[in-house]
Amino acid sequence: MKRFSLVALFCLIPLVLFAADSKTGMIKVNGTELYYETIGEGTPILILHGGPGLNHSYFLPQMAGLAKNHKLIFFDQRATGKSSMKLDTSAVNLKNCLGDIEGLRKAFKLGKMNLMGHSFGGLLAMEYAMKYPKNLRSLTLVCTSAPSSALRMKAFMNMQSKQSPEDSAGQAQIMQSDGFKRRDPETMSKFFHFLFSSDFYDRKMDDSLTLQFDTNYAKS
């Protein structure tokens, strides 16, 4: 199972300029405030990013091609990215993450919605589909996390088997650095580039991977 292969896929699609029609803001749902960004017009798709602890920024600009015919609704999951950090850690759990998705469906008046989940977001999407099957028009899973601990362990072992000695050495060096201990955004970006490089058939595609971390990441 290749996580982040969607990046390679969408790099093949001619990018469109989306900054002009990008809309951002904060929205109150389920006892917290979530940061959202929408681009494009057309059939809406609510998109769940991976993690936990990442934010939606790595989808762009690679997924902009879909905005030609769809309204893409991205958001930073609770206590990540630009969403509110004013939450007790006990409030960051699966039940509330599913409640956030349902709250966004209602807030954006999506009715029976199209839901897409990537990596950990795919796991959330599957859980949502089981709890709210009547609220979905379609479910798209992209390189999703495995739905069980046993399958997840096999996926991790598969990833490790593809790492070169250089990958392992690079990760170890970064993990021993002060920047990694502080969860410095630039250092974390370098670490995840090492981590995900083995997922690409053509490792040069790793350079196209958009990974932006902010200071909230250390608190996530």
C-alpha cells in the first residue's frame, strides 16, 4: 500500500491557478473551530487529510486539477494546522473527529455528500461511513490506513523493507537533532520527506511532495 502516491498521480495533471477562487475561514462545529479552505466550483467533495498531526496543506497544489469540475472542501482536523488549539487533549478522539465531519456536512449543506479520505483520513472516512451510511453519496479512499492493527503492522513492515540504508541513516540523524526534539517545522518536513521517499516508484517524485508544518505541530 503506497501512501502519498496520490501526489505522484496529481502531478501528472496540469495544475490550475486556484489562488483566485480559494476561500478560507474558521467554522464552529462540534465544540471547536476548524480552519477550512475551498477551491473550485461544481460537485462538492469533503476531503480528509492524513496524520494524525498533519494538516490539509500537502494536498495543494497537486489536487488543484480536481477543482476544474468540483468544489473541494479541505479542513484541518481538530487541534491541527490552523484549527483551534483551545481543546483539552481528551477532546481529541475518534468520536469527536467523526462529529466534526458530520458538523461540516451540515454547515456546508452537503446533504448526501461525497467524502474522500487519505491515509489516516481514510480511516476516519471508513468509520464515518459505518456510522452515517445514509449521509454519503460516495466514498473515496486514497492510500488509506489499514482498518485493523494487524494490517497496519504489515503496512509499516512493508514500508520499512523499502527503505535504503541512506534513508535509515538520514532519519536517525534528524531524530537526534535539536530541531527534531523541538518539532521545528523545517526539520519535521525533512524527516517526513525521508520517511515517505520509499513510497514513490520514482523517488525523484518525492521533491514534489508538499509538506508544510507550523508551530502548532509541536502541540498536536
